[in-house]
Amino acid sequence: MVLLVIGLLMFALLPTSAVMLSNSRHAATQQKLNNIDAALVNFVIVNKRLPCPADGSIAMTASGAGSEGGRTSGDCTNNQANGVVPWVALGLNAGDAVDAWNNQITYRVAFGLTRDPVAGQNAVLDMSACDPAGTAAASGGTVGSINVGTCATTCTGTFAAANCTSPSNFLATKGLDVKSGTPGSTPAAATTIMSYAAGTGAAYVLISHGDNGYGARSAFGVYQTPTSDWTTAAGATFEDPNWNTGHTVTSAAPPAFMDMIFSDASSVTAHFDDIVVRPPLFSVISRAQLGPRSH
């Protein structure tokens, strides 16, 4: 009888224990994401640029794991399709770059923000030569539809508005798009909440793929393929834009990533358990103490 009572109590407590475990994992993962975010800002302080992602398709114990991906003229050469946190470049340990479900944390960075300082130009993430009263466009040219310009170097000595780049001109067409939707609707109805075209884009996104792990790269580099009901509902699932495969970041208009309130609904059109960090570009620059000067 005693064993029966204990068994019934344990059975009754199982749902509560599962919820507590899930909440604990979410909290631990959020803290890891925050730590990586801080490490990326420290990288900007030192290098005045952001790192390219590491290759998430290789095991974290393999040679080259966690290293920053290749760059040509400062731009990421792998288009970030399997991009994960470059923990070696950030001075972190491998364990710092996996979530509480032991999947690698996806990392995507906006095009142009990984470029090294160029002689005769201000650094790509250094706004200290930008002036709020300036009217000049960002200097350094345009690649595709993405403006990768920097603060004008002519903004020195006696102030002249036409010689100085304003913060809004610097931020224009930089960053990544982020959208948010409502559980039960469809991604097509999602609202843009961060826009590179409007100068309010995210510098980068960090993504834990949550409880279900769909779209993540495991610590062994294995892609966690969504079940058939999810893959056949392509375009109807909110998590698809965040999956760690195929979503590249190039000089074309950036892909739109998704961030919305947590929903553990069983329907692919309402489920969203990804945990996302998406700092605005201006916030990253300000935290790195590279913000525009006061006029």
C-alpha cells in the first residue's frame, strides 16, 4: 500500500517536474546567450568589427571547431549557412557555446559588419567620427543593396554638416531583419520589428532552438532534422527562418529571422520554442563605447 501511494504521488508530480526542468533549461540557456552577447561586444571593442560564424557542421571536438570562419575582403566566405558561435575567437569554452539541450547555438551576423579597418577609412563599427548634425552619406561604397559605408573621414576640424555622416545615415541599410508573429497565424502575417532598410536592424542573432531542437546543430555537428509534419509545412512554421541550414547572409537583402513569445502548442503553425538574442546594431556599437560624438 505504501509503495502504491508513493507511486501515485510520483506520477502526479511528473508534469510539475517536467515544467520545472524545462524552465530551468530555458533560464540556463538565456544566461549563456547573454554571456555570448557580452563576449561579442568585447570582440567589437578590440577589433571594431564582428566575427564570422564558426562551422557548426563539424563536431565541437574536431580540429577547427569554434574557429572563426573564412573571410575574403572581410566578408564571410561560407555565407553562414551552418553558422554557430565562434567560441574560440571569443575566448570562450566549447561548453559556453551549447544550450541546455546540448545543441550548438546558431549565430548569424549582418553582412559588411565583419570587415577589418581599412587604411584611409574609419572602422566599420566605429561611429566616433559620426556627428548627429551631419548630413553626409556613409563613405566607403555600397555592395549590392547593402550599404557597408563608414563615418566620413572628412568630419574633422571646423564643423561642416556636409562633411560629417549622421548616425541615421551610417545605420541606414545595415543589420538583419527580425519579425514577430502571433501563435495560430502564419509567418506570412508576421510583423517586421527590426529592419535593416530603416536602420533599425539587428547586428547579429543568437538562436537556441529550444526544447524540440529542430533546426539546430548538435555538439557533434549533426543537423537536427525536423519531423516530417514540420518539413511538409515549410512556410507555415515560425521556426523555419531560424533553422541552421540554407539561410545565408550575403550582399543581397538579408533573410528575416523570427522572434516571438514562447508557445509549446503542438501545431507547427503555432509552436515557437526558440530562444533568440537580437541586439540592435546601434546598441552593440554604444556598448562597445564606439558611439557617435556629441555635436
